[in-house]
Amino acid sequence: MTSIFSLLVAILLLGNLQFGEADHTDVSAHISNPPVLDHVACLLGISPEDLTQTLTKKTSYVRKDIYMSLLNAEQSAAQRDYLVRDLYAILFAFIVETANHKIALSLKDPAPPTQIILLDQSGFQARGSTGTGSMAFTGTIPLVSALGQNGFDEFCINFADEVVHSYVLRNVFEDAVGYNSHMIGDGVSLPAIQTLDNSACVELLRGAQLSEKVS
């Protein structure tokens, strides 16, 4: 847990790094706030010099040869953003894989009578201007564009998300269905919980979906 939170703090602090332009043409950009650099390097377990090299220089392989490019302030900021994205992706994959190994049953273990299941719903999907996908990892456009060229497939995905979300809310929190109804029938007093009712949104999407199919 300490390592996970240390890496999260390092990821957040990386966004506070500021870069200044070099004084000479043969020198890369420099980091304007060294204390933040030292803090991030300590959390990542590397030297500030190595982290500076990673952020202000770019190594490329061309025909089995290694070339190092000097980055300006804007390019160094983009390099920092790529590092943040990769660190978070690695951390997320590590947490998921570790949790799966911890809760996975071996072939010798008996099947449990009950299980705890995490329902991970897909988020909003928007197709970019090029129509290639919902996410863009290059260029200056946002990682996920909310104003893309959405089609009927993306609409169906959003409709399914709303239906699943409505089902989960009803069966977890409402007293008339699911386990709550059994507990209420047994005389157990349950606290009142306010939830977001998206039934109107589901009906609106269902009507729009039917109209799209007809057209």
C-alpha cells in the first residue's frame, strides 16, 4: 500500500514540474523547480539526474542505432505527460493483476458458496475526428474527445451502460427488490439511501434507439 500511494503521489507531483528553455542550441530544456524534481525522484527511487535525462531528452532506435534528441520546454512537458500516462497504466495493471492472484482459487480449493463481484462498466465512448477510435495518444487533441463522430454502435454502448447502471442501483439500494426486500420482510430496518434515478434517461435512450432502427 505504501508503494502504491508513493507512486500515486509521484504521478501527481510530476504534473507540477516546470520546464525552461535552454540558453544554447546544443542544450536541452531545464527544470525550473528542482525541489519538486528531487521529491519525485525520491518517490520513484531514482536519481534526479536520471529523471532529468528522461524528461528532457528522447532516445530513438533507427536501424539498430541509438540516437538522442534534445527536447525544448514544450517537448519536455509532452514527454512528462507520456511518462505520467505510462506510470499510471503500469500501476493500474499491477493492482488488477495482484488482486486477481490474491482472490483467484487454485484447482484444489473448493468453490465458495458466495462471491463478491466487481462490475466495471465501460465509460463514455467518443470517436475522434479521424474516426479511428475513442482515444488519441498523439497530437494536441484530448485523450478522450467528448465531441467526436459518434455512431450507432457508441449509442448502443451508452444505452447498455445506463440499463446496467439502473439495474445495479435498483437491486442494491431499493427496498422492494433484491436482498433488501428479503431483509425488510424479516423485519430488518434499513437506512434510507438517496440514489440517482436514471430511469428517465434509460427510457429516452430506448426511444431514440427504436427511432434510429426504424429510420
